[in-house]
Amino acid sequence: MNIEKIKKYILDFHERQFNIEKRNIFLEKTDKILTIIGSRRTGKTYLIYEYIEQIKSEGIPDDNIFYINFESTLFYNITVNEMSELFNVFKSFSNYSTKFPLYFFIDEPQVVENWEIVIRELYDNTNCKIFITGSSSKLLSKDIATCLRGRTISKTVFPLSFKEFLSFNKIFLSNNKISSSVEKKLILKFQEYLKLGGYPEVALEPHNNLRICRDYYDLVIFKDIIERYKIQNTKIIKFLMNSLINSISKEFSVNKLFNSLKSQGIKLGKNTLYDYLSILEDSLFVFLLKKFEYNKIDLELSIPKIYLNDISFLNLFSLEDYGKRLENIVFVELKRRIEESPFLSLNYFKDSNGREIDFIVKKGKNPVEAIQVCFDINNEDTRDREIKPLIYFLEKFNLKKGLIITAFTEETLKIEGKLIQLIPAWKWLL
């Protein structure tokens, strides 16, 4: 480990100027370790930069702030002992003030094996605040939580919400009163959001969206999968990613995919496919939504529906099914809202008669909200297909009202004593 280069790394960071687009994400003031996870390029690091600017404005000296990205080439193949020494170098080199805590901002620590041991010792033996960011959902695993023994709380960063997308486009809503001209502008921006997705860089450079998405796609493949897990069979990973993208909002059976590959003469163990799917889920490229079941075993064994972290990847495959795009956007927004409510969870519903509800919000084990998503509900057959299962579910679980999120239709229905609200997605997202 080159100590002089590390000292220069520290000084260079303190001289950096940040051009930050603010998001509607609040980092809690806490004495615990704050773990921030999200897929690549969702803005985790810039969230940290924003927080650093904030604490500087509150009087925290530069010398009390240490930021390190373990994916920097400077720290390539660093060991856990060197990681520990790294923090000692900072403390001995920096002329920090003991009047204030030290602030450690640590990006992608999971590249260092047994990193959590060093973080625990740092937290226990130093007057400090620790912020960890990473693109691996395993940072929230029970193993990490056990190792850090109650010392951490977590936050997930998703791509831009529609409201954030508007602010990146310099459109700010100060209240709930929306004039006709503003509504037209919001609808146009929603149509743009439906095409581009929510990656911050794409919102800032919409003309480069395909190039940016291709770069992200390749980064997920090579950085989060091939490099991190040392995978040799890159063709299967790419095939699986393409299959997942083509399966958004639908049930996805690994067993069916395995049989399809087998029929094509491709030899691959079924367990390997499950492992690869788990890796893609860990890298936050996709989410697997389980079917609503009261029994935990049935829940875990249910065939999941697939949703992408962001719909922008659909543009790489020219997939313009706006019904699927809308459903994926609603799913991510529900995940974002549920993140702030630890007692809530999300499933889909499907019974033996084929009645299906896109999203069921549960509190504990009990459903509290049923949501259908339908881009265009004006066709009578489509309307029946969406409303009848919803009425059945509301009756079955004694709920008074259901929600149908549409592209543009707004209406309130009273059917069989149940209230059905149809709301345009742009309005629901706000």
C-alpha cells in the first residue's frame, strides 16, 4: 500500500468541487452506521457528496472528513489488514479536530473480504460517524447485520421518482393546485419519463440515453457480475439478462428457462441458473416479486414476477410495450414508498381460477391495498379484466376500495358496494 499516494488521494478529495442535482432523499441523523444501497448510477455517491457539503456548512472541518471508494485502482486487491491500516493512516495524517466526530464515507467496501470486521472496530473505538454505500443488496444481509450487531440502519436509493425527474427538468410544484397549462406540461414530461426511465444521468442528457444505458448495462455485467463473482460463462449471463428484460411484469420460471436451454443443446446446471438469478438480484438489476401467500414456505416457493430496477434498459431492446413500462414504474414507486414503512410489504395475487391483482400491499400478513395497473382501460373487455378480479379480492379480504392506475383515465366507480378509483399515473406518482 502506497502511503504517499493515499495521502494525496485524501488531499485531492478535499479540493474537489461538486456539481450536485439535489434529490428528495433525506439521510437521517443517527449515531448508527448508515448503510446506503442502490444499483449503479442511481446517485448514491452524489447523495454522500451532498451530505458532505451540508456538514461542512455546519462547521465540520475538512480534516474530519474521509471519503474512500474501494473500487478505485489505488485500492485494488486491498486486504482487510490494509483496510484497517488505511484508516490509521488517515487519523495520523489528518490534523482533525477532537471537538467534532470523524466522518467516514466508505464506497463499495464489499470488494474487501471481511470488511465488516474493520468497520465494527472503527465504530467501537473511534468518535465517528460512518456511512457505507454499495451496489450489492448483500450489504443488507442478515450476516452483515449480525456482524455489525445492531450498529447499522439501512436506506435504499432507487432511480429518480417522477417528482425528482421533474425537478431535474427544472419543474417544481409548490402545492397541489395544478392549472390546465401545468397539467399539459406534466403529462408531456410523464410521457418522457415513460420512455427514458429514471437514471439521473439520462434525465440530464436525454439525447444520449441509449449510449448511457448501454454503458450501465455493460457495467452491471462486467463490474457487478463477471468481475465480482469471477464468472466465466458470460454468454449465459447475457442470455439470462435478456430473458429477464423480456419478462418484465410476468412470472419467470427458472425451470422453464432451464428446459428451454436444454432443448437447444446448452448444458448448464439448474442450480447455476438459480445462482445467476440470485447474483442479478443482488446487483439490484432486477427485483423478484413473490406471490401473495399466507404460508411462508408457499410464499418462498411461488414463481416470482420480474421487474427491472429501471425501465431505461428496455430501450436497448426496442421494447415499447407501454403497459409493461407503466407497471414497472408503479412497482418501483411502491418499493420506494414501502422502504419508508418497515411494516409494509409487497406481493402480487393470483388464484387457481386465474384471477390476478398486480400489486398487493400488506401490513404484516394482512392485505391493506389492492392495485391494478392498466395503460388504457377504455376498452370494455379490458375494463372487465381489470375490475372483476379487483372486486373479488376486495370482497375476499374485506377491503372497501381498490385502485387502478392508468395512463390518462380518471374516474371513480361504485361497484357491488366497493369503491374503485381510476387515477392517471402522473397524478398518482406525485
